[in-house]
Amino acid sequence: MPAPFLMIAASFLFASMGVCVKLAAEFYSASEIVMYRGLVGVLLMALLARQQGMSLATRVPAMHFWRSASGVLALSLWFYSIGGLPLATAMTLNYMSSVWMALFLLGGAVMLGSARVDGRLVAAVLLGFAGVALILRPTLEQQQLWHGLAGLLSGMLSALAYLQVTTLGRAGEPEIRIVFYFSLGGVLAGALTTSVSGAWHVHHSVWGMALLLAVGLLASTAQLMMTRAYGTGSTLVNASLQYLGIVFSFIYGVALFKDAITWSALLGMGLIIGAGLAATALRSRATPKDSQHSVTES
């Protein structure tokens, strides 16, 4: 399947996963959802690795640990934000990762004493944060503030996770192994957090189990499709199509959850999408090889 079709399908599946997470949040904590999502991912990746005759043993366990730590925390915060925010708003804040990566590049340039900082990259970062301000201030009620901040932080941690995935790819780690250890980290972290908080749900309903299974299957399938798309297609085209996930989430939110989306929120989403695309384009021109990173829904 061509990369653009893979990216469109993956964006739709991620948005559909968000619907299942929002529905499951009525019955389970964010840590439980992360744990069960990871469990499905571990089993699926192990099956794929066996079919392809691939070993899951790794020579860089520390790199997987830090990638999993940042990715799982980002995923947990995102699931928490989905439970308390309009679906499209939570999705948009998580997709701030491109803007965060641009900010990291600027910070690195300043720390290394770079003689020239691209003003267009600065403008992209400022544009993205202007979008965040429009989304968070006018559209979130007081009880939604923590969910909004969690969504914003999830995007920042996702940016770190994406950079670590790039490093793992350079070390020769295949996508299935990367996703396997990320999913395993989700199982361990989710189980530990749920045990500490005492939020275990021993008695499951059929509907609840179906939602958890759907979260895992949708996420794992979308993750592999998106990874494949970034590995074979244009980074900028893929990044552009990835933002269709916000459109799909907006449609889902209005149709299923009666989300009230204001004009200021729509404008904020547009600014973040524009900033993300601009930041991706500038990064691609500056470091074309580095920009071909694998993307996950962390």
C-alpha cells in the first residue's frame, strides 16, 4: 500500500483509538488502559517477530528503557487528557510534538553557541504556542485545566520519544522490536501505577474488555502502518496527512460526544497544525536524513 494511504489509514485508526480510550475512561483509570494497551501490543509484536523469524533480544537495553519511559509517560498523560477534554482538543495538544521538537532544536543551537538560529523556526514555535493559548484559555473550564496541561505535556514527551526512536533506528533496531519494548514498558508501568493507586478493576464487563482490546489492536495496527509510511514515503507529506487525525477526532467528538468546539478552539487547532507543518518542513530541509523518524502514538 502506498505511503499516503498508509498514513491516512493510520490517522483514522489513531482517532478511532481515541474514541475507545474516551469510552473506556468511564470504567478504567489511565494507567489500566495503558497497561492493557501494552499487553495487546506485546502479544501482537511477539507474534509478528516469530512469523518473521526475528529475535526480540537487544544489544541496547538502556536505549529502549529511556524510549519506553518517555513514551509510556506521554501515552499515560494523553489518555488522561482524553478522558476530560473534547477529543479533538486532546488530539491537537498531543500533536504539538512537531513544535516541541523545533523548540528542542532551537535550545540545542543556543546551548552549542550556533552562530545562526533560523528565525522561521522561532516563528513556527511561537505560532504553535499561540494556538495552545487559544485552545487552553477560552475553551477549558476550571476542572479541565489539569487535563489540558497533561495533554500539552504529553506532546512534549512524545517529541522526546520520537527523537529516541530515531536513535534506536540508527542503532539498527527494527520497528517490531522497538514497538515490543515500548509496549512492554506500558505493561510494567501501567501495572505498577495501578497497584500503587489501588485502582484495579477485578470484575470486567464484556463492553469494557471489548474497549480495551480495541484500544490495543487499533493502536498497534496504526503504529505499524505509520512506521511503514515514514520508512517509505516523504516525511513532509506524511506529517501533513498525519494531521488528518485531528479532523477525524473532531468529527468523532461532535457526532458521538456532542463536543462543543468554539471558533477560538478551531483557530488554535489551525495554528498548531500550521506550526507543526512548518517546523517539519524546516527540519526536513536542515537534516533530511534525521527527519525520517518512526512515529508512534506515544
